[in-house]
Amino acid sequence: MSEQHLNAGAARAARNRNRWMLIGIVAVFVVPMLTAFALNFIGWEPKGTKAYGTLINPPRQVDAVPVTLPGGEKLVWRNPQWQWTLLALPGKDCAQQCQTALGDLVRMRATLGRNAERLRLVYLGTSLPAAALTALAPLQAGSDDTNAFADLRAKGDNGLALALVDPGGYLMMRYAEGYDLGGVRRDLPKVVK
């Protein structure tokens, strides 16, 4: 009888061990999902996954907005090179501080390496001196013919704001006046690939 009692105890111990193993296997998959749902529910996001700029929700279609370039030609939003467009939107004037910020944008674009060609810089503001435009190449200057980007412009007289337009002609993100160029630089490699 004691042997049968020992066999029953061993069978019960094996069954309990198997149950705990099954619970452990299920927990390995379920606990991380529940944790992720809970963190998402309270609004937590890991650093480095959030965009520095402000997303435009819903994205605004701008491919029909006429922008005239210096030669008189219109900016083609959906171009064959499938480029993203970073719009530089100054306040009322673009004096020294604004022009310095434009130079910083041109240098930041160069740090994208082989992907630099996938980002074009377009300045939409008051006319700049010819020498400044030459120094800021490959920045293109243009005019916002219908004032479609007025709500995104810098509020200060000598400030600069930015807006990012995807290759399909949708305004996706904006960077308000006083933006951190490092934040813009961290955002761009995520989209300009």
C-alpha cells in the first residue's frame, strides 16, 4: 500500500510540476503583452521612439499648393527622385539670425551622408541676397503664392520654423520656432531612407 501511495504522490508531484511549467511558459508570453498594454494605456512611450517635431494629424495634402521658384518654374512636390521636402518658414524677415539657422540646416543635411540627396531644402520667405543664396546651396528659395503655410511660419521677425513634406505631397510634421536642430537631425534618418 505504501508503494501505491508513493506512486500516487510521485504522479501528483509530476502533474503539479507540469502544470507549473505550463503556467511559466504561458506567463513568458502573456506578461510582456499585459505590461505593454498597461504602459500604453497610461501613455508611457520609450525615449527615442517619439518624434521631436509635432506630427500633423491628419496629414495635410499640399501637392496642389503653388510654390514659385526663382526661375519662375513651380515646385514639383511629387518629384521622380522621391525626395522629402524640408520647408524653412521664416517670420516677417530673415536677417542674420535666420540666415545662420538656414546655414545650420544646410550643414545638417550634409550629415545625412548618402541620404542627403533624398532631402531637399526649400526656403519660403522674403528674398535673400544673392550671395547668401549662393552660400546656402543646395537650398532652394521660393515663394508661397497662396500663403498656404502662414499658420506654420515663425512668429518672431527673425525666427525660423520648419515643416516636413513627404514625397507624396503630404505635410507630415512641423518644427515650431526655437526648434532644436539636434532633434530635427534625429528625426530625419527615420524618414529619409
